[in-house]
Amino acid sequence: IVVRSPYVALGYVEAGAEAERAFQPVRGLERFGAAGGRFYHTGDLGRLRWDGLLEFRGRMDAQIKFNGSRLELAEVEAALAAHDSVAECAVLAAAGPDRLVRRLVAYVVPRGDFSPDALRAGLRRRFGKGVPPVTIRTVTGLPRGAGGKVDRRSLAGSGVMPARSIVTRTEREIAALWRELLDVDAVSPDDTFFAAGGHSMLAARLLDRIRERYGIEVSLWKFLVNPTLTGLAGLVEAHAVSTQSVTPTHGG
């Protein structure tokens, strides 16, 4: 998809020659009487439908758009790789049914003192609100093709290190609620609700589901202290134990 308009900018501010290619004119438009003007190559793939509407079909490069800002996945990878606890990494974008990016999945080969929360905090400092929620998966190595490049197609199936599996019944039940609300296939017990793609509105809905299922009230501020699957399951189980301890028993 290329935009042609007299209102297209002349280029990016303080950008290199590589970025300026996005503003190069499209050749051969003279045949259609559409020569001249300014151009912007969006990097988006499109399909002209039979009814004349233009359908968005994703990206043709590693650039994503989130909250109105464009972001290069290579920049995210570089920011992660600069951390001492990251040996190497690769980042993929996860889109929803509408083909819009909802989160990033970072596959990281860790070393030393590894902390997913520290990596996410570093990305927020670097990119601000322009970076989507990031799910971090630790892997033993990145799959590579014959040329040595990362094989991104098979990356999702590479040797993922199981951090800690979901064990208790409460964790399994709450994990099902998370998957439904966040529209994801899997969740990690140690990932925070927000890193997995949640936000404050979804957190409120999650706690409503907890109240409906277990008949207990978990306040939002208690959940925010440790907004992980493990933390929420612990609150639910602690409330259950507390309830049992004060429930009177009737002996014969």
C-alpha cells in the first residue's frame, strides 16, 4: 500500500538513506495518468476486493504499528540483546483476528541473572507506550536456517524451557479464564496479567469472573501487588482456607 498525496511529508526527521526509501516515487504510473506528487510506502500489504474496498493483509517487513506508533522489531531485539542477561533473542509479533498486533513474543536465550520483569521494564523505558505487552519465553537456542539466519517460522516450536508448569487445580481454572479473556493459547504461571496482554479493564472483568466462579471478592489493589497467575491463585486459595477456618462445624 502506497499513499500518494501532496500532504505526504518530505521524509523522516534526521533519518538515514535507508529510511528515505519509504518516500521514493512509484515508477510507471504515467501509464495510468497518475504521475507526480509525493509518495509514502507504508510497508503494509493490501488486497483490492471485488467491491472496491481495500483490505489490509498484514506487513511485508518487520515493522509493526501499536497505539498509533510504528516500531521496528529489530529495534526491540537490539534493546533486549543489550541486556547482560540475554545471550541472544528474536521477537515475533502476535496479532489478533483483526490482524492488528496485540502483543510481542520475545524468545530469549538467557544467561546469568535473568529477570523477565527487568527486560520488560527496560523496553518500557526505551519505547514508552509505543511498545505492546511483551511475553518472554526462554529457549535453549534459536533455530537457524542453512544461511545462519534465525528461522522465524519454526521459532515458536523451538526448545522452550518450561519455567514452571501449572500445577494446582486453582491455577488450571484461572488459566482457563486468562486464556479466554486475553484470547491466547497458553499462559505462564509466572507471567503478569499485563505482560500477557491484559489491561485495567480486563483485570476488572477477570476479578468479576473470579467472584462468579468462587464466590469471593479479590480487590484490584491486592491483585496488582502480584498480578501473576500464581499470585491470583494464591489469593483465591488463601481466601478458601480462611473461610474454612471460620466455618462452624456441627458435631454429634
